[in-house]
Amino acid sequence: MRVNDSVTAGARRAQIVTAAIDTIAELGYGNASFARIAKRAGISSTRLISYHFDDKAELVRAVVGAVLTDAAEFMQKRLRAAEGRQELLTVYIESNLQFLAEHPTAIRAVIEIAANARAEDGTPLVRPDDFDDPTTRLIVLFREGQQAGDFREFDPAVMAVTLRAAIDAAASVPDLDPHAYAAELVALFTLATRKVQP
């Protein structure tokens, strides 16, 4: 395959993924047929989707992967500038909520997929271990912060799951002010994690 062919194929896949995100977010997973996705993508035939994706399961995994990759890149730019683990925690919360606020269609699509995309045997098409798990990364942040003396002693897994649940819940609250919500979460988790000096 020539370089131009591979660039064209990559661009076509991205176009289909974007159309799938918009279709799933608007119509729901069950109504997001290849025909509707093709129409939204402005392509003439569903065969072009089938050429790039074996089935709907592969397409929805690509959708979730694309959204998570975008979120990670968006957050990493901000996280690299943080100094110290308390600031890292603050930036993690703020950048997460900012991404949710700036990409509502993508987030709606991922929520719809997580809730409704199932194989014939009922198992989810997208499982947490298919992708880099943000909860695991938070556990590492909390554990390293404890070892460095930046955080108090607590169960890192419990704290990570609680923070992820608080962030993820924001995606389903209409008209939420992401900045106010982020400020409250930062205050809450700073108090919950900080080491109190004797």
C-alpha cells in the first residue's frame, strides 16, 4: 500500500468514526445502523464502512478508542505542566471536566455504547480492559503520592473509584457548570487526600 493510500484509508476511517459518534449520540446505539452512519458520513454505500470495519462491534470499539485517545491527549498537555502530586490531582480533575464540557457529543456516544452495546450473549462489546484504564492510573497517582508523603494514608483503589465515579457522573447531568463542579471536586478530594501536619 502506498503512503497516499494509507493516508486516504486513515482519513476515511476517521470520517466514519466521526459519523458514528454523531449518529450514536443523536439516535442511540440501537438505531445507529451502517446505513445511517454512511448517510451522515456522506459516503455512497455501507460497503465502504464494511471495508474498514469488520462489523459494528469493531466500529464501536474504534469510537470508544478515538474518544479516549482524544481525552488522554487533551489532558496530558495540561498534566505535564503540573508540579507536585496535589497539583497533578487538581489538573486531572479540571482537565477531565473541561474535556467532558467541550466534547458532549463524543461523551454521549461513549455513554450510549457502554450502556447498550452488547454481543449476542449479552456481554458488553467494550470492556474496561480493552483500553488503558483511567482508574488504574489514578491508583498509581495516589499510591505514589502516599509513598512520597504528599497524601495521607487511605485505600488508593477506593479513592480512585470514588473520584472516577464523581467525574463520570458529571457527563449525565444536564446544564452542569463544569468549572463550578470541578472546583467543588478539587476542594473535596484535596481535603480527602491531603496529609494533615501534626
